[in-house]
Amino acid sequence: MKILVPFDGSPAALKAAAQALDLAADGGEVTLLTAIPDLLLPELDEELRGEMSTHLVTEARRQMDPVAREAEARGIAVRARTAFGHPPDVILDATRSEAYDLVVMGCRGRHGIAKVLLGSVSYQVSRLAPCSVLIVR
């Protein structure tokens, strides 16, 4: 089973990653994907944009490393990826281009105006993904 785990380092993402590793324990493979919003990057000069991009990717990798080490210790094939863009778009693009069987993702549980203004990444992915989506609370 090929599993995609959108990963932002939050407690919800850590729970989702743990669930994905359990599901992949019998020969599955897990890809951790951090989608880095690039809203401010186009406004920066080229040198600063490059430095900021490098810093954001390094930080994302640092957050994914413990999960990747856990997977490797359990004999589970794991990849860690980063991509810049609007998180739902990055996640959906990955599901379409790499034929995942399952997306396992956390839910932050935004309520009220935050949900209306920001939307729910898990809702958008679950509605539009070409594969099954497991949302871990």
C-alpha cells in the first residue's frame, strides 16, 4: 500500500504519521510531504527568497526526520518530500501524479471564522483526492 502523509509538524500530523506507519507495517510505503506555502516568497528579492526557501526546506526536513527514523527502524519504506505551493493543491497534485492508495492526514479542528476564512485542507483533500483519505483526529 502506497500512503501519502501531508506533514506540517503539528500534533495532528504526528498522530496521522503514526497511524500511517501502523497501516504500512506489512510491506507498505509511506511518503511524508510538507507543503510550504509560498505566499510571501515572490515578494522577496531573489537572494533573500533563496535563503528563506532553503531555511523552510531545512526546517521541514528536521520536523520529518524523527518520523522517517521511526519508519526505517520498523522496516517501513519511507520518503520525505517538500514542495512549495498552496497546501491543498500540493497534496492533490501528489495524489494525482504518484498513484497513492491512501492519504492519511491530521485534522486541526478549526472552528468558526478561522474555518470560513482559511478553509480546511483536510476537507478539500478528502473531497477532491482520487484515492481514499483517512482523517485522524
